[in-house]
Amino acid sequence: MNLTNKTILVTGGTGSFGKKFIKKILEWDIKKVIVFSRDELKQYEMAQEFTDKRLRFFIGDVRDKDRLYRAFDGVDIVIHAAAMKHVGACEYNPFEAVKTNIHGAQNIIEAAIDHNVEKVIALSTDKAASPINLYGATKLASDKLFVAANAYVGSKITRFAVVRYGNVVGSRGSVVPFFKKMKKTGVLPITDERMTRFWITLDQGVQFVIDSLERMQGGEIFVPKIPSMKVVDLATAIAPECEFKIIGIRPGEKLHETLITEDDSRHTVEFDNYFVIQPEFPWWGIENESSGRKLPDNFKYTSDNNDQWLSIEELRNLIDEKESIKL
């Protein structure tokens, strides 16, 4: 992706993904990066860590359309990473999640179109596929909004796409720091010993977004091929000496996660390292004919039917690699 002299805005830019993404793109000859987020302390701390003069900090909330309109002035590319993402918090504060994840998505779309932003990529989650919790439901709605936005941009140049992947190793709020904290007690709580999850590193997630910026034509949901892991294997990798206590699946939690549903697979194409869920627009498939391979009937991409699995040793190595990185 050629980002030379581009101005890039990252919503939720002080989060784990935002910081890693910004650190990466500052290596290139870009014009400016705008960090858009609502936490002034995190922005202050990030400003101490990142001293590049091309970096700008903009206090704001994606719920505030007027503030987004001001922030988007002169912006070429938007990476939308801001979200309410903790399942429990979303279940207990449902309309707050709706306002951030759904209303905020629509605000991003309208601001981007009206300011002639070239490309917008929104970050999604495996929980948006066949959602059973409110977080997943709001992110599914968000995905639908970003895909559909391409159908009504009119003569404007703006194009929207979505990147959907699974759990990120070591990100804030992930199970890794929780297990490390509980390790001191000698007992790790396990919801269900059969539970599986998709797993991706922060570096891989950032690179996949950058690659998707290059590939996108507008309306796609990009899904990387990533390995699965068993939660009990993760617990063993972190604290092999600990006892495991089965506590049962929590409200809004799945036994296995899904990245591509059986219904979505009918309009999904496969490449060597990723899938593309294609939009069901009348004009798609003519101008945007893909070279990807069609998926077989009844295909679905779930964390329990994956052909890539991380061993206990591989999980331990991934976690050890992140020990010295402040996210």
C-alpha cells in the first residue's frame, strides 16, 4: 500500500492495535497520523512514548458526529478501531454498546463520505459471525453498515471494507494477562475444557489490515487464515503447575467461535492466506471479479474445525515473545 504523503486517522488509536499500527506506518513517508480517542490520559501517555512530529492527538468520541466532521478534514485513510468490546460490559450496558458500535459506525461512514476520504477499514471480530452476545450483534450491525455504505457513496471516491479476525495475543483485556494474574493463586478458572478460540498476534493483525488496504475495492470483509488453540492448552502454556477449575460458560459466551458462517460461505472466495466475504451487490462480480477459489458447499470456518492448531509449546513461545512489549 502506497501511503506516501497520506494523512491517516485511527479511531481508538491509543488501544493495543492502534499503537502498533501507528508505530508501523510511521516508518513510511506519510504526511500525518491523527489519533482519535476519548481518553486524554492515554493520549498523554502515548505522546510521551511517540515523539514523531507527524503525530496529532484529537480528543473525541465516535458518538459525536460534529467532532468527527472536524477531525476528518483533510484525511485520506481511516482505520476504525474504536469500539466497546468487552462482552460483559456490553451485556450490562446494552444501549451504550449500540451508541458506540452502531451509531458510531454510521457517524464514521457519513463523515468519511462527506469529506472525500479515500479508504476506510473497520475492524471487526469473530463474535460478529452468528452472534449470541450484544457485542457480537453490534459488530455484525456495524459490518453491515460499512459494507452497505459502498452502495450509496454516489459519485464520491470513498470506499469501505471490513477486517474480521479472532483473539489477539496479549492485547488489553485478553485472557493472557488474566491467566498470568490468577497464576499466583495456584488455580486457573476454565469456563469449559472443550473451548477453542482463533488466535492472531498483534503484528499479524496490523499487517493484515495494511494488506487489506491495498487489496480492497469496496464492500469486502477480509478474513485471515489463522490458527486455533484450546483454552486448556493456553492455560497449560502459561501455568502448567496450576490446578484448573471448571466454572462453566459465562453469559454471552460461545464454546467455539466463527469467522465465516455457512451462509456467508456461498459468496466467499479463498486465497492462500485469507478469505474474502464478497458483498451481494448487483454490480459486484463484473468490475470486481476475483481470482479467488469458490468454497465447497456447507463450508464454515470455525475455531473447532480449523486445519491449523497451536501446540502448547507454540503458545508458550508466542506469549514469551510479547513479554517485553508494552501494549
